[in-house]
Amino acid sequence: MRLSLLALLLLSPLAHAQSLSRLREHLDRVPAIDTHDHLWPFEKLPAMVETERGRGVNLSGLWHNSYYMWTNPLTEWKRGMKFVDWWAVAKHDFADARATSFYRYQLSAFTDLYGVDFDTITDEQAAKLDEKIFRNYLDQRWLYEVVTKRANIELMFNDPYWGRYDFGPEYPFAVRVLNVTPLVRGFHRSEFPQQSDDPYHFAKQQNLKLESLDDYLIVLDRLFAVGKEKGCVCLKTTLAYQRTLDFARVAKERAAAHFGKPKSQLAPEQIKEFEDFIMWRLVELSAKHGLPFQIHTGQARIQGSNPMLLVDLIEANPRTKFVLFHGGYPWVGESAVIAMRHKHVWLDSCWLPTLSFSAAKRAYHEWLDAVPSNKILWGADCNHAEGIYGATMFTRRCLAEVLAERVDRGDLTEAHAKRIGEQILRDNALALFPSLKERLWKGQRELKAPK
Ligand SMILES: [Zn+2]
């Protein structure tokens, strides 16, 4: 007895390492469906800067256009400066960031794609890394290579906040998302300085008049129909960055009274009433057009981004499929209970491991306890190849660790753990967005990248 206990103690770390590495390998092979990214058109990538070699992406561009910047300092890149001059100062900026997920999520891109350990990088390695990055981005096939082959993503949802209603050309592996964030401000055309986000411009293109709230609701309906025709598979809103997620049920007459007035003639409560009314209509149109609604919850404006604020809206609209983004971080348990109580709610862990690897592990554990495994999704939520790669591998690792822990403690067979991993990385998105099945391409054809 004593001997077998000892044997168990000696063997268990080894057994854990083995089930973890088997699960990790299995999950890495799953062609993922990534439900959320912001990959700009190649020539407009925000990571492009003026370098001593000309315009392109460099190491500074990759860090400056990552979540690292949200909490950590980084020396500014000045147009055309020399890399060595930037690095001489910038290399000291990372000292206090080493443990943060906003720093660590991107590291696997440097080790796996460039063979460099950023934690211990030397000046010489940094200069070589910078040069390699620049060279890779001379050709947009680099994006295709990293996203579809190295990160093994088959389809990637792309939220085009740089031009929401343009429906311009996209990457062949990208899936269109209809970003509805600005639409709640449709009470006056002055709310839309950017033409590509302007429902008034869209109405004109469609020969629709837009002079009343009733007209506006018809325009929204048309926008949804056109979006769907152009391949959009869902709606997305990031209103949590601008206001509370508490959307009251407002009578139509009240909203109609505010229509046609510029912001300067409306009180903040009147603007909120209009926005609330439109949000409820968007939720109804989501059901009508069969476009699930991705809603940013958690980490934004902290006051007002708790997903619990959405419960009345969710409860009153059982035909709408709600997708709670980012696990509602830090309210991952709140997200779980909402999905537990409402079958028309899905939990999307996009961005969550990047926010906090530990919170993501806790979330996956709690969610697997509380909701069926077909309700959980993931997404990388980045804007360049290295970020997407890093966030994807960070998620695969996080998920593998959670599943291996459950296998080791005897709460899941390895076969079931593998299936759950496949569901979260791929199958659940295909079930929630069935039109994606027609867009699958791996094993059938190659995607051609323009040269
Ligand atoms: Zn995002």
C-alpha cells in the first residue's frame, strides 16, 4: 500500500506532463475557427511604420500595435529612425511587464516563427529579428502563412472597425462581421463623420429616405439584409467602451421624439433613451436575420461592462443568439451563470487568455462545470500575424492545461477532453454559424495570396 502510494506520487507529475503534451499536440492539429480579429487590409496594417529601410512592419510596430501598450510603457518610434537607436532605449521598457499576459501572449510568435527567446534576447538577436520581420512583411503571403498554416486557423472572423459598411475585399480566410456599434447613435447624421460607418450614406446609396425613426428602422433592416448578402455571419458591438451595458426598454414615441436632433440639442438621458431603443431593435433584427450578436462584455469602461447588466435584454429576446465576448472579464462566473440560465447565450473566450492567462484557465474550468461544452468559443482578437499567432497558441496552451488537469484528476477521459478541445477551437463555431461549412477549404484547395 505504502509502496503503491509512493509510486503514484513519483509517477503523477510525469503522467500529467504526458497527458498535457498529448492534448497540446492534439489541439495544435485542430484547424481552428477564430471568431474574432481585426486584421486590416495589408497595405493599411497599423503596424506599418517608416523605417530606415522604407515603409514596413518592424519590431517596434509589432509591440506598439499589441495589447502590451495598454498597461506597459514603450519608447516611441520616430519616423525613419534607426532600429539600434530605438532598441537601445526600448529594451529597458519591458522590465516590469515580464509576468503580464499582455506581454507574454506574443512571445511564442518570436520563439516559433523567428527562433528567438524575447525574455533573454540580445542586442544582436533583436537587430536580426527586426530585419526578418521587415522582410517578411514585404509580401502579404506572410500573413497567409502565419494565420492559416503556422497558427492553423481555417477561418477567421474579421471585425472591420476601420470601415464598417464598406464591405470591401477581404482576406480569403476572413469571415465578415457586421459591426453595429455606431448605429445606436442614428438620431442625427452629424454623429457619423466617417462615410464608411454612416447609415445616412448607406440609405442614400440604397435610395431609401431617412427622415424619421420609422425610416431609420427600415434602413437598419436593409443594412442587415445587405450585410448578410455580402457574407456577414454575425453582429458585433463594442458599446461597452463608450457607455453602460444597461439598455432600458424605451417606448418608441420617446425615441421618435429625439430623432433628427443633433447631440447639442439633446440631454445625455435623451441620447441614452435613443441608444437603448435602437439596441433593442438591433437585438430583434439579429433574430430576424439569423445573425448571432457578439457583445463586448467586461474590460472596457469598468463601470457598466458587467455582463449581468444584459440579463433583462437577453431574457426578453429568446430568439436572439447572444455571444458574450471576452468571458466578461473579470466577471467570468457571472457570464457562466447567464449562459447556465439561458440556452440562447454562448460564451466566447476571445481575448481572455491575453487579458489574463490565469483568469482564462479559471473561466474554462468554471464554464466546463456550468454549461454544456458546445457553448464555448474562442478568438485571437489581434491586428497582425504575430499577434494572431501568439494569442492562438496562448489559447491552445491554456485550454490544453485545463483539459489535462481534468484528465489527471479523473474528471474527464482523455478522449472526451480531446473532443471538448475540438469543440471549443472549431466545432462550436461551425454549429453556431452553419453557413461557415460552405467556406471550409483546408484539405480541399489552397488559398492563393496576391503577390
Ligand atoms: Zn476585438
